[in-house]
Amino acid sequence: MGDEAATVRQTRVSETLVCLPTLDEGQTIGPLIDAILALPIAADVLVIDDGSTDGTRLAVETRARRDPRVGLIWRPRRLGLGSAHRLAWLHARRLGYRRIVTMDADMSHDPADIPRLLALLDAGADVAIGSRFAPGGRLDYRGVRRLLSRGGNHLAGAMLRLGLTEHTTSLRAARLDRVPAGLVESIDQNGYAFFLAQARRFVRHGLTVAEAPIHFRDRQAGRSKLPPTAIFQGLATLVSLARLGDLPEPFAPLDEGGGHCALCRSDYGAPAGDAFRCLACFSPLPG
């Protein structure tokens, strides 16, 4: 397989898809997948890997060969955490899942929190967010990282006025039939600012969002992938979103037929700003 290709292996076994974007998470991805599949709920797992070189892909492929609940989308290079989450949502819709869960792959999120988020959906919420800052939540960060996380969320709360305690974590669950197709997939943010934009769209488009307190742990292995520019990009995105006020942001509807990519032969086409791109390899597609 050449560098331009993307591979997809997935069989829908359950109604819930847990999505794990990865970049060099070879030490944690195997145990994390095993822990998710051992939960007392029925769930499939999709890993979206951005060209890891540390054995992440091999660990996923090994499990995918022996368990149809495990899937892999391999992208040839680092295309951004936000774009990986957009791809996860698109993939979940393509395969007809009823619920989607997204989380980090470095064990900072506890797989045992997944049933708690799904219970909130079963109780009537359209979206459930795992919050470090809700009453009962915990955050293991210390020093500057703790200050940035807390300060960033407080600032987002003051500027966006969404009624949430958590704006930037990736631990989220949603009922796909309640979230309009394209609301998430068309977010034109490919980095960490994606989560701010996603939270705002959930609330401003009238979705019922519930929060569950979580214990956010520091990563157990590897190193942080947060680029130095992410904080400035996040601030710029926050200012841009705040200028929209309380109005719902327009979004491009999703073409359920997808867009066939001549480069990687996938059908993961989605709107991105004024363009139309393949989220598996990020090549432009006819809009």
C-alpha cells in the first residue's frame, strides 16, 4: 500500500461506535481497545490513525483480524485531530450506527465512563460530554497545564455562554439521529479548536446537552501532541465564535452519497469551508 492510500476495516456489530484518533499511541491503544470491548455494553471500536510509526497500526490490525468489532482507518500523515473526529462522525453515519462516542487514546479518559455517557443519552440527552470541571470532576494536570485547562474553559464559558462547564475535552457521546447530518462533519477546524466549535454548534442548534463529571488523568505513556500554536488558534477560534452571539451557525448539509476520492478510493467526502475534501486523505474533491 502506497503512502497515498487509506484502509478501512469495519463491520457494524452493535449500535454504538467508539472512535479513537491516534498518533503514536502504540503503548496504550491495545489495552484501551481491550478495555472498551470488555465493558458491559455492546460497542464497536474505530481507530483513525494519522501515520503512526511506533506500532500503533500493527496493534490495531492485530485486533481487527481477530475481532470484527475493531476497525481501522489509516491516513498517510498527520491531518489534524479535528479532521479525524469529523471523519469518525462521517464513518459512523455511513455504517448506520445509532450512537457515537469519541475519546482520547492515551488513557487520559477512562473507558469506564463510556456507559455513564450512554446512560445520559438513554435518559433523553442528545449529546453527553465528560466534564473535568463539573461538580465531582477531577483533573490530574499540575502547574501551567492545569492553569491553561481551567483558564481556557472559564474563558470559553464567559465568552460563549453555552451553559457548559466543559468546552474542550474530546470525551463525548451523541445520538446520531438527533444531530443533523453535516452539523459536525462540516466544521472547518482540523485542530484542537474543533471541540470549541462542536460544543457551540450542539447548544446553538437546540440540542439537549448533558454533562457527566469525569476524572481526567495525565497520559500514561508517550508525549503530548499539542502543537505550540494550538493555544493561539484556540483563542482566535473562540473570538470568532463569540462574535456570532447566540445565533446558530449555518452549516453545509451532508451529502449522504459521499464523494468518491480518486486518490484513496474512499467515499469520505465532506464540506470544509468553501471546499469539498476527502477526510481520509484530505485531497480536494469536486463539490
